[in-house]
Amino acid sequence: MTFGEQPAYLRVAGDLRKKIVDGSLPPHTRLPSQARIREEYGVSDTVALEARKVLMAEGLVEGRSGSGTYVRERPVPRRVSRSGYRPSGGATPFRQEQADAAVRGTWESNSRQAEAGAAIAERLGIEIGERVMHTRYLFREAGEPMMLSTSWEPLAVTGRTPVMLPEEGPLGGMGVVERMRAIDVIVDNVTEEVGARPGLAEELHLLGGVPGHVVLVVQRTYYASGRPVETADVVIPADRYRVAYHLPVR
């Protein structure tokens, strides 16, 4: 194979991908069988199998037990807004969007005390094993799972205060900034790092994905005078959503 020449399985996958994109193989159509691919493209069973694996990893096709492999419906990506702006009402951007009558959104959450592992301890600037409040959120849009968020807050900051449980008490459901302000902790900085990776099995199960699907991960940390007071991982299906940032001009 000369420099720049694609392996056979990528050439086959590329041709099948083109047919999916241009509608020659529309959604819910059965993908040609491995034997058909082998005959049509003059390749080996191994090449045909690897080409199908590429399309599956890209989320273009899905296997159905006992039936075969089918072209997936390609969703039109929707936006998930993120912003440094917080209104006087204190709602997070997601809750603002869900309050819009045109958007039918719900969420559920669960909080529990836990010990910080090495990664979370480093992000929060605490010792491994220190107690944190661990909260998991599942957000839905029109009944469809669309975002997971897992947050950790050091109980050295919020423990035995009215805001110890993020979704309960007088400030339950308010943003981190407002909750921390209530206990005289002034948040003055927030960082977000965005990356992509294959979704974990539990994440894809909750979000309605299939093995191999890619997710966007927003790693967020709030600071008060340089001290981390909350850190979170926000997980979003990359095939269905885009992250849109609206940053204030200072």
C-alpha cells in the first residue's frame, strides 16, 4: 500500500457511508450482508466485517439481534446552551430553557455522601477519602434522555449548612453560585474543559446510546478565591447535541 492509500476496509466503509449520507441507503434500511459486501466490492470476509464495524462505531448503523444491521435515523443536532450569565432568579441556563413553554424538559436527581477518590480529590484540592456530596442528574427533553451531570461538593464547605443537599432545602435547585453565596462563599471563577470519548456502558444505557457512541464531556469546576467548591462532569450524546457557549464581554 503506497503512502496516502486507504486500507480496503476504509474504502468500503467510505462508499457505504456516502450511500447513507446521500440517501441511497435511507434510515431503517438493512445494510448489505457481509457476503453481499464481499461480492460487490471484491474483498475478503475480514475486510467486509471491518467496514461494518467502522460504520457501527461511527453511529451510522446499529445491530438488531437476530435481524441484521440497519441504517440508523440521523438526528438533527440540537443545542445545549452554556453561559457565564446567571439571571437574578438564580436558575441555571438549563432550567431557564426548560421553563420555556416551547421546551418540555424534566430532570431527576439523587444525592449521597461519598469519599473522594484520587481524581475528584485532585480536582477539588482536598485529600483522598475526604467526604463529598455526590449528586447525579439525568435531564430529559420531551421525555428523551439528553444529558447526564455528576457533581461533587466538599462537605468541608457545605456540610451542616442549609445547602448541603443541592436539590433540597430553601435553595434546592438553584445554581452553585447562588447556593454558595447563601453560606457566604463567593464564587468568582468557573472553568470548563470540553472533550470527547466513547460513552461508558452505564452512560449510554441512561442516554439511549449504543456501544461505541461518542459523548461530549464538559468538566466544570467552580472556585471561590482560588478554592474549588464544586466540580462536575456533564455528559452529552455527541450525535444528538452540540454545546453552544454564550460568554459575557467584560
